[in-house]
Amino acid sequence: MTASSHQASSETDAPLPHDTLVAIERTAIVLARLAGAEIVSALGGRRDVRYKTREEGAWLDPVSEVDHAVEALIRATLAERFPDHDVIGEEMPERPGRGHDVIWAVDPVDGTTNFVNGFPLFAASIGVLHRGRPVAGALWCSTSHALRAGVYHARMGGGLGFDETPLDPAPDPAVRRRLAGDPHGGAGKAGPYDLRKTGSAAIECAFVAAGLLAAARFAAPNVWDVAGGIALVEAAGGEARTRDRDGPWRRLERFQAPDGDLARWRGEIALGSAEALDARLGA
């Protein structure tokens, strides 16, 4: 199915049609599964790993040939199904639909450091933005609430799903002290929560949506790290908040970049229920 109708910019913020959102979510699920299959097939093999940066003698930001292969596969599929849409990917600079209202934000392997070290917490993240607003997402995760790999997914106006089955994210009420993702892990005061750091922003977003984490906070993610996860969290009844430097937290309605290019967006993000975010960030 090809659905590439361009949504022209206007002063009104009309939502995408329901049928288009359904087609987008279905495609996002397909892409996440394709990515997961590629990642799994590469496990246990010898990988070509390079590092983007080096600081004070330490190699940082690894990337493997799997990252490139997965993103190329995702882009090829999108070129068939939504050829007019824009794509922002972590590994490739091409922008096939620059200026389009719909942007696919793709992180082919989120948690690459974990992946190349064989530490089994990583994901493939597919997020879809309409005029900067997260409207759909699908995250293949190496593990899940079901103790297996699978795809969490959602679209605006729909509920949270896992492998195309509705998922109730309600936590166990008997658990009185819950977990929260934090960029510093167990450092600092946790308040009513025990803090965790997984090494994958996408995994933490999915776990917030699924109710495994009450909230998660990220110091300076890129848009492709969290776009899909925000869609999941909002579908599960949570919200996203952001702030500029050390300013006040505010609800994130849409991503905005000073020059209009969301590929350059960086910001501090926190996700979770309103109650958990008030407790973690201060009401």
C-alpha cells in the first residue's frame, strides 16, 4: 500500500486522517520488525565497529555496519510506501522529502554500545512526526515486559500495543517503590523511586509506556532517540516534558528547532505519568 499524500502546511493544525495514521503505524511496525530481524541475525558474528568521536583518549559513540544496513533497509521501504515523506536518520544524511509535514525519525540501533558489547539491552526506534508532533511510533526492543523481543507500537488516537495486541500498561499496585530511568543511574537523590540507566533511550521510553518504569529522563537526546517513544508514552496516558538549559519544565507538544531543521534538535526530555514527573522534576 502506498500512502504519500502531502499534507500542505497552513495556519490550521489539521491532524492527519485516521486512515493515514493507521497506514503509518502499520508501516512503522513492519520497519521495526525488519530492523529487529537484521539486528538479531548479526548477533554473535564479528562486527566492523568504528567510533564517531574520541575525547581524552577514550573512544565514544560507536557505530557498526549493522546500523548502516538497518537504516538503509528502512529508507528503502519508506521510499516505496511513503516516497514524499521526509526521513531523519542517525546514520545517513539524506533527506528525501525535506520540507514535508511528515518526518520519519529513525534510530536503527539505539544502544549501539550495548549491542557491540553483547549486552542485551538495545532497540530499533521508528518515530513519525507531523509538523513536529509525535503521531506514531514503533520500537523493536531486545527484551520487554514479556521477557522476549518484540515491537511496542502506537498511533495518535489509538492505544498502546505490543506485537499488534493491545497492552494495558497499568503497574502492579502492590509495588510501592517503583523504578525511574535517569541519565546518571543511581547517582543523586531518587525521592520515591529507585533509579536505573539502561544505555538505550528507546528501551527506556518503551518501558515507561509499558509501565515498567514510572518515568525516564534524558539529558540531551536527539529527535530520533525519543520521537517514537513519546508517541508510545502518550498513547499509554503519559506525557513528555522538556526545558531549555536549567529553565522550567513544560509539556512538549511538538519538536521545534531554531532553524526549522529537526535533525539539529537537541533538548532535555522527561517522560512518564504526570504524577511521576511531578515527583521527579518538581510540580
